[in-house]
Amino acid sequence: FKLPEANLILPLLQQVFPHARYVHFHRDPLQTVFRRTHMTARTDNHIGRTSLIAAYDHFDRDRTLILSDSPTVRMAITTRHQNDLIAQHRACIAPEDWIEIPFEETVHSPLQALTRFAGFAGLPNLTTRITETVDVNRSNSDMSQFSRQEVDHVVNILGLESSKLSSI
């Protein structure tokens, strides 16, 4: 499942598919938050309204703040919640049934990412044509539009170490 809202049903997936193997494509959480809001962090759709409530409840944060928190704060809270759900789920999965592939690797080293995926899936090495179709700029986020205070607040919400800020 590509969509972040699928993280809300990971326990159900484990029940339905107890022998599933997982490929977790993930993105740097700072890049996720500062790229653009996702529907899971917006109130203008049913998925956002559901995921925002779940995320705010997860952190014992007053639900009424959903309406006054900035889009960036809502995005940070839902991103952290989804990452916590994934970490919780991963703890129940055998290491040989899980592979992590960072989005940034798929953009900057697509052949490496594809080779790792093929090895995990038991597939032969696939075509190298993927390197011709990757848009390297897709992984870029423009954090310069945010104040240092906003960035620090997001880093705090995400539970990241301040050393993570060296990339900003």
C-alpha cells in the first residue's frame, strides 16, 4: 500500500495476511513534513478527519487543536503517528520478512534500491531502465520557506535529534 493512511490498518493486515512480507518505502520525516501537506493531515476530506483524530489521540493532544494548529504542525503530528504505527508493527515482524527502502535511495540510487528489492523479493535483477525515469528533483523540499522556530517545533514533534537539523 502506497498511501500513508494504510498505516492505520497494519494490525488488520497482519491478521488477514499472517505470512506477509513487507517492503517499507519511507521518506525522511522532515522532507515529508516540509514538502506539502498530505490528505491525512487536512480536514477537507474524510481520511484526514479520521487520521487527524487518531494522531491527536495517539499523543493525548486536544482534538480541538486540529482546527487551530498550522498545516505544518498537523502534518508533523500525523507523520509521527504513522511512523510510530509502522515501528510498532515492525516489532512484530521477523527481520527476514521486512525490508526498508528509503525514498531518497530510490531517487538518488535507483538501481541500488531496485537490486535490494529484487533480492528481498527473490526476483532476478530487473532492468536498469529505471534510472532513466527517476526525477531527482522529486525528493527536494524547500524548508527555507519556514522559520527556524517552525522547523524546531516540527523536529520536536517528530522526536528527532537536533543533529538532524544539519541537513537544513
